[in-house]
Amino acid sequence: MRESVINYVIQRFCHFERCDINPGNSYKEAISVFLAWTVPAFIFVLWASNFYPEVKLYHDAITEGIGPNLWNVIGSFGFFSFGIAMIFSNHTGPALVADKVLSNAYAIGCLNFGLLSGQWCFLLSTEDLIWWQRGFFGVTSGLLMVIVFFYNFILWYLSFFVKNEHTGKSVFLTKLGQVHLGWRVSIGLTFNLIVSLIFLTES
């Protein structure tokens, strides 16, 4: 019984290929967007912290930029729109909306990451901490930075699943549209349910 169910599922999705989920050279786009947003934000934090520490406007802007609320809301909406795009994969509109929201959320996350990295480097070099405190702070916060980076990168990866510059819809969604509607609704609603539970927990 179990094998028959597995074989049934495999038959429903056997037309998918590895290249449908592998971005390949598209990683260059993710890197370029990351650098375009992260590097200027990083330089701004170091510049403001070292040369204009008394200017409240700069530091208020950095604090507000690092705040995760905007990213959480737009990112959650991006995840939700991705689930809708999977359900209505035969239509181009939901895919375009999901792509724009996910891409913008990724850019905002890169900006936040740049500001956070600048703050991290500035605090790590402070003379108020002794050597072992710097080491502990550096290791633990460094691991958190890696987690934040990959968490934000997921948004870009999901946008890869839905976008195509020429047709407006990715190969993945085109093939998903060949799957029975019941499967698409189940997958999309399950995805959105998980995102909703995470968002409600954060709230």
C-alpha cells in the first residue's frame, strides 16, 4: 500500500527535472542584488559610527533600518503570495505578484543585513570588551549573521521558482500547472498554513 502511494505521487510529479529547481547562473543575480544593497549600507554604518557618532538622525535611521518588522511583514506576504502562485500556477498574474514581493523583500533583507553587519563590526572592535568577550560575541553573533543571511536568501530562491523574464512564469510553475488542481491546492494551502502559523507566532 505504501509503495503504491509513493509510486502514485512519483507519477504525478515525474515531469519535473533537476534544472527546474536549480538556479544555475541565476545565482549571479542574487549576488549582485546582495552586494548592491549590503555594501553601501555597511559603509554608511561605519562612516556614521566613526565620523558622526553625535548625529542622532544617522543612528536613528540605522536603528530603524535594522528593525525586522518591515522585513517580517513583507517577507510573510511574499511567502503567502508564493503559495497562491502555486495554486493558480496556470495564470501569470499571481506569479508576477509573488516575484515582485519576494524580490523586494529580499532587497530589504540585504539592506538590513548590511546595516546589521556594520553594527556588528563596529561593536566587535569596541574597547569596552575584553578579549574573551570579543571572541564569544564574535562567534555567537557571527553564527546568527549566517542564519539571517540564509533565511533572507530563501526569499530570492522562492522568487526563482515563480519568475521568468520572457514568459512571466517560470518553468517550475508551468510544469506545476500540469498537475491536478487538487494537488496544487493542497501544496499551496499547506505552505500558506505553515507561513501563517509562523507569522502568528512572531506576532
